[in-house]
Amino acid sequence: MGYFEVTWALGLECTPSNDILDNLLEGEEITYCCKSIRDTAAFTNLRFIYCDSQGITGTKKEIYSIPYRSINIFSSENAGTIDLTSEIEIWVKGGHIKIHLNRQADVRYIGKLLAFYTTQ
């Protein structure tokens, strides 16, 4: 498997989209869900799910599923005075994921979720 690096942007907490709900396993529960203009992400009790809407109309969807057990390291960085975005970075065996969060997203809560679920 080759190395990959992706960067996503998220913000407002939201209700899960059907694209996220349709991918849940039996017994899987969403603990936090947020969105950007077109994309949606959910932290569940089992994994992190990201729905990337593509194309002009956004009807093409790519779903990323990252089980917590595959996360090697993660970091969280809160927003500053000049830098208005927070960041979550996740390293898995195959690559690196950077998630930019605007001020409406709760970076500390997301960090606590990752800490809790990656130690289970």
C-alpha cells in the first residue's frame, strides 16, 4: 500500500447525512458529526467516517473509513489569534490525514474522542 496524505476542512456540528447513516454498522453509534460546505464527517464508537462529495454537482461520493485501531498517532491544535483554524492530524499505517477545523468545531472534544477510542 502506498503512502497517502489528504487534507480536509470541517466546521459546524450537524446531523449525520444519509451518506454517513447508510454506512453505519449494526450497533455503531455516532458520537460527533460535523460538516463543511459539501462534505460530512462522523466520529462513531468504532471509527472515523468522512464523506467526500466530488464533482460539480457533488453527487459522486467517496467514503473514507478509518477504524480507531488503525490510528498510530494523532494530534490536536487549537486556533490562535492570527491562525483562525484548528487542526487534527491523524497518522495511520498507510499515511497521514490533516483535518482543518473552523472555530465552530470543538477541537478539544474531538481530541478527547480520539484519545478515548484509540485506547480501547
